[in-house]
Amino acid sequence: QTVVTQEPSFSVSPGGTVTLTCGLSSGSVSTSYYPSWYHQTPGQAPRTLIYSTNTRSSGVPDRFSGSILGNKAALTITGAQADDESDYYCVLYMGSAISLFGGGTKLTVL
Amino acid sequence: EVQLLESGGGLVQPGGSVRLSCAASGFTFSSSAVSWVRQAPGKGLEWVSTVNDVGHATFYADSVKGRFTISRDNYKNTLYLQMDSLRVEDTALYFCAKDRWDCSGGNCYRVMFDYWGQGTLVTVSS
């Protein structure tokens, strides 16, 4: 069974830069998986940040960027702000309308 | 403004059934694939099911295949999820989400879930 892997938690200082990653339990993530990234604060619906590896969704500031780093998809946040504290999920498209979510990364800004 | 409003959640006994609805507005519903995504309490997100724009093609996660049925009414701009033979592990907040698909070279792929509802909670417990 394929699993999408993410760091369970990460911490960044205000103004700092952090890179969250999204991998596969077997194999490498490539652009062919159309990686997308979402953030979710408690009690709220997820919101799209990045799709198709590196395209920012409407209204998302350019502090957020997506890429492929080695064999993983990556979300980089530069100039972290307090309200970036959130859960971040990556999603990979597996074909046949199946999308697999990663377990999420809880980002703390302190 | 795109809006997705889920309803129908509640407390149901194991083995029971419930039907969720998602009322859509602010976009051409009949031109969009739509999905259900769920989140168990304190856990991550899980794709559950997708129906294509005209309702003829449906897709399910293995965890719900054979027990859940997705459908849509394009005249009412409403998405449904019929949930039967419910298990304790189906307890979750169920989100309705609009898909965005792109096609290239004859192949189509979901690039994102671009709009989400606020969710409706289904609790399976005796």
C-alpha cells in the first residue's frame, strides 16, 4: 500500500525559512504526480496553496513556493509569519481519480 | 463566490446508514467534477470519492468501496454521499470539494481541490 509521507511536525522562527517535504513510501515524487499543498487551521476547511508542483493558487502570497527537491515534493515558506502556524497537507494524484493525502505537518512559528 | 454547504451528518449506529448532501453555488456545477474528503477527529485528510461532471463516472477509496455511493443532481446543484454499513472508523468530518482537472495529450488529471465546504460531522457509535 502506497503511503505519502510528511514530517509530523516542524518549527520555524518568525521571519525564517522552512521547507516541508512530501515523499512516497516507495518510489520518487515527480511532477507527474501533480503535487498540491493545502493548509488547515483548527476548525476550518483546508485551503489550497500550491498545485501542479509549483503554481500558487489565487491570492496566495509569493512567500509560498513549491518545487521538487530530490525525490520529494517540497513546500517552502520564506519570511514565516505567526499566522502561517497551521497544518500543511500535500496531495499526490495517483491516477484513476485517486488522490492520496500525506499525514500532514504541524508547523509551529516561534 | 463559490460556496459549498454540506448537511446530513449526525449520530448513527454501527451498521446504519446516512445520506450527506452538498449544495453548490457560485460556479457551473454541471461542468465540474466534485469529491468528498473526510477527516477523522484529530487526524489527517482522506480522499473518499469523486463523481464526474455528468455523474456517469464514480470513483471510491478502497476503504469505502461497496459501502458508499456518490451521486449528483445537476438540476439541483447538489452532491450526495449515501453511506451504508457504517463502521466506527467512518467517524469523521466530511468535506465536499470542487475538483479542478486539467487534460493534456488525451489524459486528464486532478490538479487540486480548489474549493471546500466547511464539512458535516458523522459520528458512528452505539
